[in-house]
Amino acid sequence: MDLYCQRCGEPWDQYGVYNGDMTAEEKRSFLKGIDCPSCHGKDMCKKDIRCRDCEEYVDSRCRLDLIRKPFRAQLAAALTDVLGDDTDGLAAEMEDAEWMLGSEFWN
């Protein structure tokens, strides 16, 4: 099952997070909801429009290399507030959300 970055929404295999996919510092940062190796050092987009409607969005990516906080990242942050450090419960809830929401989970 996957755990999701609370900042960028990138999925990370739960086993891998605890067994070598991340350094100890990356794991601490990820579990605290600060960032993950995918979004570390990147700035968040502050625009209130969809990426594809933005003039900076070219060739299916942001020209400024900004990241947006997708719904799955917001959901992961909210569930972490409720579940605390229960990563097994968090992974299970996120899997249920992906099943219930289907493709909307990835938008």
C-alpha cells in the first residue's frame, strides 16, 4: 500500500519508506508532511487556476517547475491529522479513497 506526500501527493510504497527508498532525513521530512524526494526544493504554485489554463503550462508541465497541491495531498494531510502516526491506517484509508474516487483521486 502507498503513503502519499502531504505536499505534492506523490505515492510512496509504505514498505519502501521504512526500508531504504528514502534516507533517514527524507523519511522524517516525509512523515512530518514537509516534503518528499520528489518535491524537495521545489516551490508551490500559488495561482488559483487549473494548470492547463495557465500561461506557464507548456508541454504538459509547468515551465517554472512549480508544483500544485493536489486533492490526494490535501486528503493525506487531513487523514494524518486524524490518524497521527498510524501509517498502516493511513495507507488503508488512502487506498479506500482511491477506490471510491477513481480517476478524480489523481486529478
